[in-house]
Amino acid sequence: MKTKLEYIWLDGYTPTQSLRSKTQVRSDFGGTLEDCPMWSFDGSSTEQADGSSSDCLLKPVALFPDPGRRNSFLVMTEVLNADRTPHESNGRATIEDNDDDFWFGFEQEYFLWDTDTDRPPGFPAQGFPRPQGPYYCSVGGSNAYGREIVEEHLDDCLEAGINVEGINGEVAAGQWEFQVFAKGAARAGDETWVARYLLERIAEKYGFSINWHPKPLGDSDWNGSGMHANFSNGQMRELGKEDVFTQICDEFAKNIDRHISVYGADNHQRLTGAHETQAIDTFSYGVSDRGASIRIPIGTLEDGWKGRLEDRRPASNADPYKVAAAIVKTTKEAVG
């Protein structure tokens, strides 16, 4: 039986990369990542190479069954130069420490976007719907828009083996969220990117696109979209010491630029100090504080200072590989 392998990668567009993919049909596929060969593509068509030397390589890094096609697998890849060094667009290669000691939970917010009206579902052709408030975790045709896409996405992610831990309607009409948890920075990025890919592909069927911009409704009284990054390492989960958490937060305060530089383009439009955000050039942390840069969940305290932190600054369009890499680096500088 012939098998379809859908190779997925990130292009070289700046400041925000897009997903690309193409299909390879094989008659000898054994069903493992090791059976996925290195492949190539025309980098001159994706802002990743010059036409005079256009071959870029696709190195398979994660494999998932494809629930949307028969006899098919999704192959997440990273882009290499022809000499097999990481391409400059390769965010996965920026991860310096990829052991399972670091756990990540990404809360991926996004807007469904009607390609005909160029607005989210639930928005009239002119003006705005009722102010935000009734849409968060809502039910009913006057509050929840696009649920069929969201439910199909959840089912496909679970069938593919992606560790989605939940979904919910978000604060604005047509805005939703899914959460991905994984052990290891690279694996968390792999699963989040493939979940994004499946969402984009499912939305195609319904005449929608996905708007990943952190503030797609502009300067209006509507929440933006983030990708809150929950994280922990062994010390945070096991030692039960408050100073471990304060040392980490204090180290983050010293490295605002390191993080903001990879936390998504146009994030200044979202991180204003309003709508449950801290200002982009300010750092703060606090227990249960959703207006802080980093929130210390109340559960961490209740469990005797064992648990996680939530960096609320990453934007919805941020590269989870780069976000995880920065978090690992700063955390290790704080507590080794």
C-alpha cells in the first residue's frame, strides 16, 4: 500500500513565518520517523534561498498520523542549508537544551477569519458586535461562532497524537484557544506547530482562514491574542522553595529584550498594560495576576511552591521553538 507523507516546514518570511507543506508518496514506508527520508524544496520560492542556489533540505523531526487523509502521515521538519547546517530561519535549532526536564504548556489563542468579509465570524459587515464579555467559554448561536471548526480540530489533534489538553472560546467573538502540553522544548514546538497546521487546513474547508496576529482588530476595545507559555523544570516541580521562583522571575526581569525579541511581531499592539497584559517595556510578576508579565498560579503556592510559572507575554504569532529556547536559557541562568 502506498503512503502519503506530508512534509511540513516554516518558510523564511519575516517578521512572521508561515507554514508550508508538500506531499511525498512512498511504497516502502515502515511507519517510523527513521523511515522518513531527508527531502528538499525550492527555497527561492519561500524567502529561504537565492534562485542561483535554491535547494534547501527538510530534516524530519516528528511524525504524526494524519487524520484528515487516508494512508497518510504528517512529518514535521526543520530546514537545513545544502551543507546540512541549520538554516537561519530554523527556530528549532535555537534550542540549546532539549531534555525532558523542561515541561511546556502553550495556550494558543487565535481568531477565526471569514475570507469573504475579512472579519471574524460574529462581526457584522460594519461596526462591531456586542462588547466582549458573553463570548468567553460561551455556548449558543449568539455567542459562540465557528464551533464546528474548533471541534473538528480538537478531534483531529487527538487522533494524530498531539497532546491537546483543552479548548475554550475566548474573550472576543470568533476568538478561540487550544492548549498543548509536552515534555521537552522541541517536542512542545513540534506539537504546537502541527496543531496550527491542522487548524489552518481544517479552516480551509469552511471558507475561513486563521488570524494569528496579536491584535487583529486594531486599536479597539477588544482583547488581542497571545500564546501564554506555562513552564517548569525539575527544581520548580520538586524542591518546594519560593526563592526558586523569585530567582527565575528576577532573571527574566533582567532579560526583557531577549524574550520580547522572539515573542512575536507587532506584540507592542497587544502588550499595552490593558486587556490583561503588562506593558511591553515593563516587567512584573505576581500571584494570580493576569496583568503581570509572569503569573504565579495559585496552585503553585497551594502545592507548597511546587509547580509552574506562566509567561503571559508571547504573542499568538510567536514561534514556540524560539519562545521555549529563550525560557530555557533564562531559567537555567537563574537556577542552573
